[in-house]
Amino acid sequence: MGEQEPILNITKTIVPNPLNPSGLYGPGDEVTFRVDFSNIGSGAATNVRLRDLFPIALDHNIVGGSMVGIIPPYTNGVYFNGVNTVIEYSGFTLAP
């Protein structure tokens, strides 16, 4: 039997703008991001840290914003196999 290895998949997308039929964002619109990550490997991933960088054209809205789905299925940096996690966050506006 082979060694168990983690295989991590991470995808970041911009959620289409629900206020615009084209789905596009304009200056001043609040942008929502979605990050999907999963471990499809046969073993747990250890020492997992995820850092997300934002485009320079965004301003952070310190008054508003939200994060949904931030209860991660890992403990102390261990991300178990067979688990999918979705995080959506907002609070950034497209700079004019």
C-alpha cells in the first residue's frame, strides 16, 4: 500500500454582481470573492496556511463587509482528506 498524500485544490473567483445583469462591477460597487478549497488526496495536509492577496484596484470597506463559511474543517493547520470548504467574503469596493 502506498504512502498517503494530500492533494489540495484551491480556486478563487469573483462572484458576479447581483445588481448588474451583466454580472460586472463598476467603480464604487462592493465586490464579493469566493474561495473553494478541498483536499482530494488520500492523506491529511499538515501545516496548512492560506494567504489571499487582493488586487490593488480595491479599497477595503472597514465599516461593512462579511465572511460566510469561515468555520474551517481543520485543526492547528491540519486539513483532512475528503473535505470541501467554501468561503465567501465581501467588504471591498472597486476604486474609482
